[in-house]
Amino acid sequence: MKNKIFVSLLLSTAIGLAATGFACAQDKTVKVGALSDQSGLYADLGGPGSTLAAQMAIEDSGLTAKGWKIDVISGDHQNKPDIGTAIARQWFDVEKVDVIVDVPNSGVALAVNNVVKEKNGVFINSGAATSDLTNAQCSPNTVHWTYDTYTLAHGTGQALVKAGGDTWFFLTADYAFGAALERDTTAVILANGGKVLGGVKHPLNTADFSSFLLQAQASKAKVIGLANAGGDTTNTIKQAAEFGIVKGGQKLAALLLFITDVKAIGLETAQGLNFTETFYWDMNDKTREFSKKFAARMKNGAPPTMVQAGVYAGLMHYFKALEALGGNPHDGVKVVEKMKSMPTDDPLFGKGEVQPNGRAIHPAYLFEVKKPSESKAPWDFYKLVGTVPADQAFTPLAESKCALLKK
């Protein structure tokens, strides 16, 4: 009798486990949370455009036609880590969000990174720059798409040092992103025989850069490195023009520049700036096709920034992983492992891979802002100067401090 009961229990357990596995495989519901700066200094490079990019990825994935139910919601972290983490917790606990995308602002991203790991969700970051997301603070739940501070430093920083810009002064945003960008660029400058003469930190969302620019001007450094982004970068460059800094012989290094920044500054002032990006709308037929559709749905008619392009591409790869799994297991680690096992291939970034530390790799490009006379159409702002191969654009795995690599 006892044997029969034992066999019956084993059978019922096996059936239960099989049913659970079948249910997971058949679960085709997904909720995407686009967490961004919706109204502040990073709203143009992410914000509503990132939410649109997420929606377009859902449409282009083809999954809804196969019976999947996929929704996207958006939130405004206001560039504050406490608000960002509160939204993330609400999304996982109440809204049942599966994946969080975008999250510009490295301070917010690092905080959200911890929440996603705790809740075993998925975090596809395309907005934050800090290379720590795939190094010291890497997570089995996180994929870092698009770019990082290593990319910017080894693209723009190295090119300028090799071109003779061997003395630098940094004007740095005073939070995690600025610190990481200054750190990574300094390492490149020193490795290439250059010197850092000094630097000054400014609060996020600064309106008046005059005192900071005067210090940079007085340093006599050949290059003034702008370790800031968005509205801070555009304000710095505009005010530097008023001070005649470039005309005086110093060069501005816009270490992180977006196409929306160039639009805000204007070609007359921005011309000649060198910078690194991993996406430009006018690179090829595929990027132009997507960007035309995107711009048609944007209120201001703007093409996608590389952050918004990264939201789209990262989600497209995520959806491919879910389809390969046969459904949504609602298990972040499992989904990210699947994303790492599959090569990446999308119309905006091309072919690549997600490395074991969560870093998505693809080529990066060194651009120069065109002169007004060279621009032939709206948003025709860039000319390609050089290409950094995918295997050189991001931190080599041998140098990564990610604990996941030690397993």
C-alpha cells in the first residue's frame, strides 16, 4: 500500500512539474517598462522617443501576430535614483513588468540594476554610459546595449590625443556618469602619452557654465574634455562659443554627443566637433528606412538618437530570445542567458553578440559635425571619420572586473 502511495505521489509530482513547464512554455504575455527622463535634460535623447522605439520593436517583432500579448508602459525617473528605484519596484511588484529598457543617467541605472537583479527581471540598458554596468557592478539580469564610457574614451579621447591633443582639462558632470567618463578617458590619455592638467565638476542640469569655462580656459590645456551630456553639453558648447574658447586655440572634446544636441547647438557653432556614436540614422538603407518611420511618428520629426535605436535593437533581441524559449518564463536570468547564447543581428547595429558580462558588442564610429555648407538636408549633420571594430569598441573581457566571468 505504501509503495502505491509513493508511486502515486511521484506520478502526481511529475505531472505537476510537467504542467508547470508546459504553462511556462505557453505563457506569451510580456510587459515592457520604458524608464527614462521624460521631461528634463535627457528627454530629447531618450524620453518619449525611447517609448516609441519600444513600441516599434513590439510591432516589428512579429510576435503579436503569433498570439503574444505585449504591452509597454513608461515612467519618468527625473534623474533621481530614489524615484527610479521606486518606479522599478512598483513595476515588478504591482504592474508585473518583465523587462526595463532605456534608463539614461548612470546613477539611476546603477540603482535600478540592483532592483532588477533582486526581482529577477530583465534590464536592457541603452541610455546610461557607465562601463561599471558590465564591470564591477555587472548582473546576470542585465544587458548593456549601445555604448559606454570605455567606448567614448577609446573613440574620441584616443583619436584626439593621437591628433596632437595631448594636454587635457575636464569639465565633468558631478555624478556617476561624469566620474566614469573622466576616469576612462584619463586612462586613455595617459596610456597614449598625454597629460591631464586639471578639471572641475559641475552639478547636473547647470545653466551657467561661465566660471567652469574660465577655469578651463586658464588651464591652457589643448583639449577641454566635456564629460557631461544632453542639455549640459549643449549649454557648455554654446557658452564656450561666447567666450571664444575654440577661436582662442583650445579644442572642445564632446565626449558624449547626440544628434539632438547638434540640432540644439546648430551647425554654425557645432561644426568640427569630433565625437563617438554607435548609430547614425544615415549610415545605410536599413537605418534610413527605420529612421524615416520613426521620425514620422515623432512630434518634432526627429530621427532616433543612438539611445532610442538601442532600445529598439535590444528589445528585438529580447523578443527573439523569448520566442526561442517557446514562451515567457518570467525568469530574468534564464532569458538573459538565452540572449547571450544567440548572436545579435538587427537593422540598426548589424551583427554582434552579447558577451558573458552582459555587454552587447558592435562597431562604433568616430564622426565629425559638418559645416553648414556641407549639410544638404534636415538632420544631415555627420560625416564619418573612422570606424572602431566591435572587438575593440568595448572593454576586453580579459580586463573586465565582472564577477560573472569568474564562474
